[in-house]
Amino acid sequence: MVLCYPTRLEPKGENRMTQRITDLTLSVLACVAAVLLSWPFWRNFEYWPESHIAWWIYFASGFVLAVYVFYVFIGSLRILFVHDTQEQAATIVKDKLS
């Protein structure tokens, strides 16, 4: 007997768009926290660069990259948990059929 896993990766009844908005919101909040922790104010402005424009470009590009990395990480983590629950469900079904 071949057990087929469902192709859906999200739990039944959950809206995909709501899930994406939640992931993006969590990613942005995590990045805002990271930017606030690395703000030069906390170090008495000792690390300001010569060019303030370069500093703004550095932080803006880093923020965008960090949002992307957090978003991908949260998505990968969700897939990992879904695969784990599918594996447990398959094991339970297999045990019942035995």
C-alpha cells in the first residue's frame, strides 16, 4: 500500500494570504528590532561613517535583505513542521493498518 501525502503545505482551513501577511509582518518586526539594536545611538555615535548617505544606503539594503532572509526562514520552518506532522500521521495510519 502506498501512502500519498497531500500536496498542500498549509493546514486545512487556513487562508494562504493571511499566512503570507503574518510571515511578512513577523519578518519586518524582527528586522526593525535588529535595526534598533544596531543603531549608532546605543554606542554614543562612535561608529558613524564619513558619509551619512552611505550609512542610510547600508541600513536600507541590509533591512531589505534581512526581511527576505527572515521571510524565507519562517516559510522553511513552516514546511519543516508540516512535513513532521504528515510523517506522524502516516505512521499512525500505518500502525492502524498493521
